[in-house]
Amino acid sequence: MAFGSGIGRQLIHVEKKNLLIRRSIRTAAVATGLPLIAWALGVPDAIVPLGVGALFVGISESNIHPVRRARFMLWTTAWLMATSALGFLVAENPFVVVLASAVVAAVSGWVGVAGPSVGLVGVLSLVLFTITDGVPDSMRLSLATVAFVGLGGLVQVALFLVVNRLRTSAAGTPPPRAPTTLWFRLTHLGDQRDMFVRHALGVMIAIVVATAISQFLEVPHQYWIPMTVAWIFKPDLKDTVMRVTERVVGTLAAIGVAFVWETYVGSSHGLRLIVAGVGAYLLLAFLTANYTVATFGVTSFVLALFAMVGDLYEQTVVFRLLATLAAGAIVLVVIFAARQRKSRGS
């Protein structure tokens, strides 16, 4: 009973000091404004990559000092373009998709050893890869998709530079740089070696299983299960159990609200953009303050943008919920199996 009440408190607890109010407005405005422009210009295939590129680059700002933020955002943009390009290149062959997903997932899990910010970029790159190689039939995938991802990121960087220059308050002196390079931290793991080797292997196995299910069983919305796995997998078992719970609750709430919205409020693209904007804001504002709310936000954002290109979520409510539960089950099975193997080996 105490365990259940503890989870309940965690689901609704908000770390007020971690709320990002003002910056989230700017980032969400770009992530919604660019799809609005694409819609107005009659370029529907640009709606999703522009929005996702801008949103993910905005997420990467977290915990980066303003003096170094633009460079980090540019690196994030480059990695997002690289993984979306890989997704485009392999999307037609399901066997190659599964193989490529194993490589991207392993790298995503490995780079977390370099620090939480680099690890976040790894997760975002993996998420975008799963979206790219699993886009619905209503969205045409091409090299232009990669370009639009990059454009979304670059616009986000440009607006940050303008806003940062116009701010009257100084950002202050940045903390000293790490004395070692990123490559050195990735190749000299020290005491963290075993944890991140296990994490990289665990992410790889979970993503391969999720991708294989999506590719070979011909499920609708092939991106959904691998994308969910990528979002919720964490190195620590306790964190992962909580993350799975938060993801399921947040997704369930978002699907329910989306269904009610589409059924009783309206389904115009203008209203969907409003939903996407609110979702992007909630994701960014609550990313480290309350993951349930953040999950509600990112799910609403993704559902709304894909609905604008014909992937109507009110027709697949049951599938999306079951797919989210399946993703959570895959992650938990892999984590518990790894833990049991470690216990037998020690």
C-alpha cells in the first residue's frame, strides 16, 4: 500500500525549482510556428520534421549555460539530421531497419557516460530515428524530411541567439570546461564502464525487439512502440519502473483528452496546432519537474502534428494505449533480465 501511494505521490509531485516557464514559451512557439507556416504554404510533409526538429533542439538547451548553449544546440541539430538521414536511407528494408536500430540504440545508450546533456541528445536522436523509419503512409519520407529537421533546429538556434542578445541581464561566467574531451570521456569510462555497457546493450535489445515487432507484424503507426521504448529506458531499475508508470499514465491522459477534443471540440488544423503548442510547452516546462505532465505534453504534440498529415488518432485510441503498455513491458523485461543475470554473475 505504501509503495502504491509512493508512486501516486511521485506522479503528481512537481519540482517547482525545475520548472522552465519563460524559456518554454519561446521554444514551444518555434516548434508550433514552423508547422503553422508549412501548413499555410501548403507543404504538409514539412509539418512533422519542422516541429520535431525545433522541439528537440529546444529540449537540448536544458542545463546548458547560455554562453555554450548555441554551440550545443548546433551539435544537436547535426545529430538529429544524421539519425533522420539514416532512418530515411534504411526505411524501405525492414531487416536493415532492425539492424540500424541496434546500432543507433547502442550508441544512444553508450554516450550517456559523457554526461546527462550528451545522454539526452542520444535519446532525442534515437527517438527521431524511430519516428523517421516508422512514419505512417500518410506522410511522404524524402531527403527533404532531413532538411526540414535541420531547418527547425537552426531556426530554434537563431531565435535563441536573438533573444539571448536582447536580454538585459548577463548570463554570468560559465563554469569551467571539463578538462577532458568528449571522446576521452566516452572511451575512458572508469568505474562507470559496467553500468553503461549494460545500459547500451539493454537499450539495443529493447529497441531491436520493439522495432522487429513494428516492422514484421505490420502494426499501424510503426514508430509508436520503438519511440516509447526510447523515451522511457533508463540505466537505473528504480527510475525505469517509475518512468514506465509515468509514461503510461501521461500517455493515457493525452490520448483521452485528444479523443475528447477531436470528438467534441473540433478537428481543424488550427485547433490541432493549439493542442501541439500547449503540448510542446508542457513538455519543456515540466521536463525535469514532473515527467507525467511532460509525457502528456509530448504525446499531445506528436498526436496533433501527425493528425495534421492524416494520421488520425481518434481512430486508433486502443492501439496506441496497448502499444504504450507493450513498450513498457519490453523495457521492464529487459531491465529485470539484465538484473537477474548480474545477480547470478556476482
